[in-house]
Amino acid sequence: MIKINSLKKLYGDRTVLDIPELEISKGEHIILIGHNGSGKSTLLKILAGTEKQTEGEVLTKGQIYYLPQQSIPFNKSVKSNILYCLEGKRKDKRELCEKMLDAFNLKQLESKNAKTLSGGECQRLALARVLCKKGDIILLDEPSSAAYSKGRELINKLISDYCEKTGCTLVMTTHTGEYPKLNKLRIIELCDGKIISDTREVEDYDA
């Protein structure tokens, strides 16, 4: 599903990523941890194709959906932001949109201009726009960083439910140490652009 060989990313003469080899199997759930500047976000950008590596090879297979740290909503209502991302017949789109509004606790905000949302509300909307469709690879860069405790719990549960339902491959960064309860969980720690630990969780969770 994802395979990296001899990956390097340089900004000027500074090496921000140096990963000789990494393979992520279909259906694995990867949590990337590490201090600020460790290379987590840069790695996600390269996997998403929004940034080019300096050296090496990155192979991915399947439909990729990517949520950056700063996701800018359209200058439309919350409901219109979600509808815009949906495909299919109008009736089906509207029914799914209603489900997403309810699931992400956005129903009371559906008519509000998305540009006026708080940080946590905006993150829930951005995540809803990603998770409203079935992707093979989901890349999430600190999807709950702006949310309060209850908001983080909701976001993590929604991610967990989506992964269980779709069987997708997930690569997600976190700075809080909190992440969804997932099967096939693997924790990868980066430091100064290098992988310093790669641990597979022995015990599976009931999502």
C-alpha cells in the first residue's frame, strides 16, 4: 500500500527527513509521534503528493485523502462545504450530508458560514469533508489539535469508526499523545527526520 526507499528531504542544507526504508501494509493504522520539527508533517505531505522528496522513491497504491493541519473551508455554509465534496444523485448526497452533520456534531451550525467557525469546529468540518467518502489511504495531520477534550474524543471515535467500516490504511500524526482505538495499530516515532522506534501494538482494540 505504501513503500518508501531511500527517502530524503532537504531544505537548503538541512535534512528534515532521512528514511532508508519503510513499508506500510494495506489496512495498517499508523500513528506518527515526535517533537515539533521531527518531520511528521513533511512525511505526510510527501505521501500525499503535495510536496516532493529530494531523493528516493515513494510508492502508494489506491485513492488517497489528505487532511493538512490548516484546512481552509470554502466561503459557504457548513452544509454546502460538505455537499461540495459528495458525489452521486442529489437525494443521496443530501441524505449523506445530513448523516455527516449529525455524526460530526455540526447540525446546529449547518447554515453558518464556515469561515466564521472556531478552530475546533473547523477541524470537525474539515475531517467530515475527508471522511464523507471511502478512501484507500487516509492521511491526517493532527486532526484534533484545536479541539477541547470532548471534541478530541469525538474526532478519535469518528476516525476509529471510519477505519473499522472501510478497512482503510491510516497514517495520522498527533502531538497530544491521544489517538483513536484501532486494530492493526503501529506507533512510529520520528526524531530529527529519522525513525527511532517502530512498534506494533500486540493487543487489538474493540473500536
